Amino acid sequence: MTAVRLIQVPYYLGREHADLSRGPAKLADAIEGDGIVIQPPRPNVLPNEVAESFSVIRAVASAVRETVEERRFPLVLAVNCFTSLGTVAGLGRQVGVVWFDAHGDFHTPDTTTSGFLDGMGLAMLLGDGWSELRHSVEGLRPVPAEHALLVGARDIDPTEQARFDASPLRRADAQTLDVALDELSGQVDAVYVHVDLDVIDSSVARANALSVPGGFDVDELERALATISSRFEIAAAALTAYDPSVDPESRVPAIATRLARQLLPEKIAR
């Protein structure tokens, strides 16, 4: 029987954050199970948030690689969505991607108006932007856009929308997800499932300061994850971007526990 390993990544843009860095531990406490906390090495360059973020990505890749070698299931609990690069690199094989997020995370350095690296996570995973730094992540190969599905995104910038319009990346919401998964299942057997918790409707729970209306309720999201688990091998998963400071009623950790149960097949022991 395979065991799950909870991989905590408590860094925001490569550094400790007073509020966001508390999120992974709170999720881990709620979900329970064996876990580790990433201790990223410092980059061998002058300190800056991009270099330090890629240092975190490389540390995640090492932790996931070790977890897979030990025949454990990696469940990453992270602040930033770009940790996905390390998770997929650490798997050591090609997988598809199902990415739940209120946002597109599809900017590149050429399209962003904010410079926010975490707004580029999905784009980088599909091979766009920061080419030299992506090459520094051992085992990272671009996921073909046609092997990826973005679910629940509703807060999209205009320059990001232009990139979506030109990309074969699939998009879906709660109503169209089944059809999109059918299409994806014709191309891949195994997937990485990424859940930015702000995919949840902000009226249900506020996962972070960027939460917006129009998202999934918890039952819809549980059903979505159960459907994915029934159709694909889930090779790894992540729950990201929980900020306890915007969740005074602590709704999100209990929700994350429900979601984790759907991500982990019955054969996996906690």
C-alpha cells in the first residue's frame, strides 16, 4: 500500500511571508499524514525574488523525486502555484495537467503588466517564459498545451486572454468539465492535479486576497476531483495559495481535507 507524503512549501516568491507562510502548515495539520517542510538552498546569484523562487522550485523537484522513488504519493501544500514546475519535474515522466484556479496564471514576462511571477505558473509549465531558469530545473520538460486543462478561471487579464485565444490549451468550468476531461483522456493516462484554493467561490470561503465570485462550491469541486480520479492516474497533486489571514473562520483547512480525500486513491494510506 502506498503512503502519501505532504510536502509543505511555506515560501512566497522564495521568501518567508508573515501570513502566507502559515498556510501550508495549517493545511497539513488538517489533512494529517507524514510530511516534510522544504528547506530551499539559497541561489548562487545576487538575491532576488525570481532567482529565489526558482531555488524553491528546484528544492520541490528534489523532494518530489525522492518521494516517488520511495513509492509515496506527493501532495504538495504550497504558497505559490509555480511550485508546479518542481512537482512535475520530480515525477520523472510526462503527465497531463488539470489546473483549477480562479486566474489564468498564463502570463509571460512579455505580457504581464505587474511582473508577478506567480501569474506565470501555468505558462511556464507549458514551456513559455524564463527559458534559462526553467532549464535549471532537473527533469523539467514542457507539458504540451493540448495535454493541459484549465478549470474555473474567471479573472483573466486582456493580454492573458489573447494568449489563451492563440493556444490549444483547453478551458472548462463546472458545467463543461466532463466533456473536457473526455477529450483529455484520449491523449494522456496520468495527470498532475493542481488546485489553487481560490477556485472556490469567494462566498463559500476566501482562500486568499485574490479570491473572486463565480467559482466552484465545495460539493462541485469534490465531484470534479472524484471524476478525475476515476478517469486518470493522479501522479501528484497540489493545494496552493491559502492565506489564513483572510479566512478568520478557518473554513479552508476543512475544505482542503475533503478535497485531499478525492485526490488520494483508496489504495493510498495516510
